[in-house]
Amino acid sequence: MTGKIYSASTTAPVNIATLKYWGKRDTKLNLPTNSSISVTLSQDDLRTLTTASAADFFQSDKLWLDGKEESLEGPRLVACLSELRALRKALEDANPEFPPLSKYHLHIISENNFPTAAGLASSAAGFAALVRAIANLYDLHQSPEDLSRIARQGSGSACRSMFGGYVAWEMGQEADGSDSRAVQIATQEAWPDMKAAILVISASKKETSSTLGMQTTVNTSTLFKYRAEVVVPQRFKEMSKAIVNKDFETFGKLTMIDSNQFHAVCLDSSPPVFYMNDTSRLVIGLIEKFNKIHDRVVAAYTFDAGPNAVLYYLERDEPIVLGLLKAAVPEVDGWDKKSYTASIAPTVP
Ligand code: PMV
């Protein structure tokens, strides 16, 4: 025993989808039934901070999330850890002077500065941070795209948190998932004036996990097939083009109709899956009316697998968007109570 502890820390950002991933074609490898698009939020705002340590005297792998010990037995966590260990083992085989970290147990400490598991993409930031912290600890030099393939196996949407700015997760065709990975559509610098407001309508843990919700939809919804095969491929092209052209009107319209269709396929599942509540629907009505009065898309709403709203808008409209929220839903908190707003992430280090 050397008694030495090797450690590395990193942060990872949250990403909120504007074209939703909903449905797995392979549940083991987390391969999606459709490609998706998201915007990564700045780590100066929401982030997961993770430290990974390895030592020859650790007795078992352990994980603490927000101070609470969690099980490390889930197959998706195991898949990420074994892939990272295999990469480290290959490095040790090629460099016998390297300490044999691949043989040591890991202790992982992870902490979010925003509500966990409430449909605010905590699993995306969580798995992205876990994979990057261990990759740093193991001195792996895989590209962000390669790391995105590993993070995808933990939580599908985590692959998109490997990049800043505007990101696509290409579903890929291969059965082994080798081409199912995230790529950047545009940097934050290319479209810098986008912002997000996060409304924490409920910070409680969601009742139906996204994995269970997705499988219920895939197995029972008749609308789902049409969405995955017809609607999303076309919308993917239109949204990518809107991002590249900085066309907020089109981007915002597509974001809202896609959020609504995702919740529609949830309702079309049997038993139906509900993520939004009355306050979520009130926010939808409010933003629809607000945009109509202004005769343009000022703000675009989107809801993940939970009741919380994320609004995208352009920076110049921030005073009227925040003014509307203060006037119409003063009881709804922002993501850190004091603040609703988040910037878009520049390139993730
Ligand atoms: O990555 P998961 O398994 O947490 O699923 C995420 C699903 C949505 O957030 C609803 C959509 C998305 O594309 O992020």
C-alpha cells in the first residue's frame, strides 16, 4: 500500500434541449430513437462540481451526491466506469511507469448548485462531470466527442454537456453506438446574445424517471412513431439552420412546438406520463399571449421531464421578459432563488 490518494476535480454544465430526445432504441447502450438539439448553459450559473479520487487502500467504489451516499450499482454507471478503466488500463500497459489507477477503487463526490432530479438536466451535468473528472484523474486525452460517447451511456443527454454553445446529439445508425455522439452546431461566440431564464415551479424529484417514461412512450404511444420518424428529422434540419442563421423567430417557434409535442407523446402513453402541472401550463399561456401582443417571438418556453420552465430569449429583451415574470408569476423562484437568468456556455474547457 502506498497510502497515496490521486484526485482530479472538474465542473460540467447543464444543457436544456430545444429539440427533445425521448425514446431509446437500445436501453443498454442508451441509443436514442431520434437526434436532438440543446443549448448549454454557462457554468458560472448552473453546474455540477465533481471530484474523483483513487487510492490502493479504498475498499470499494463509492459515490456521494449532494452529500448523500448513492448506489454505484446501476448498469449505466457501471458501463461508464468500466469503459474509463479500460482506457486507463491500455495507457498503463503502454506506460508501465504509470501508477496502476485502473486497479484502484474510486471515490466520487458530486455536488449540484441547483435542484437535483427535478427536470433541470441534473443527470446530464452529473454524468458529464463524472466522466470528465475520471478522464482527468486517469490522464486520458480522449476528444470531447469520444468522452460524449462514454457520458451518453450514463445519461443520454449528458453527451451534449461535453460542449458549450449550441449542440446536436446525432442519433447514429450503428448497433454498437459508435456513431451516436454529440457535435457542436455553433459556438456561444457565434450567437452570443441568447439567454435563458429558469423557473423552478417545483424542486421535488420527478415521479416518473425519464428512462421509465421513455420506455412507456416507445412501447405504447401511436403518435411517437410519427414524431420520431417524420417530425424530428425535418425539425432537426430547420432548427440547425435557424441556429446557424441566428434566426430567433424560427428557433423559438420550433422550441415551443417541440416541447409541446414531447409532452403530447407523454400524454399519449399508457399509462399516461405527466410532467407539467397547472403552473407550467399557466406559463405556456402567458408566453403565448406575450409573444402575440409583441407580434414576434420574444421568449420561447421549453419543459423537460418535470414541471420547471426554461425560457430562451435574446439579451436585449431581458428587461421585458423578467418584468413579465415578476408581474405574472412572482411566487415562482429562479434556479438559485435570487436569480432566474443563465448565460449560454462558451466552449467547455
Ligand atoms: O438523458 P435523460 O435520460 O435524463 O433524458 C432526458 C430527456 C429530456 O430532458 C426530456 C430531453 C432531452 O433531450 O434532454
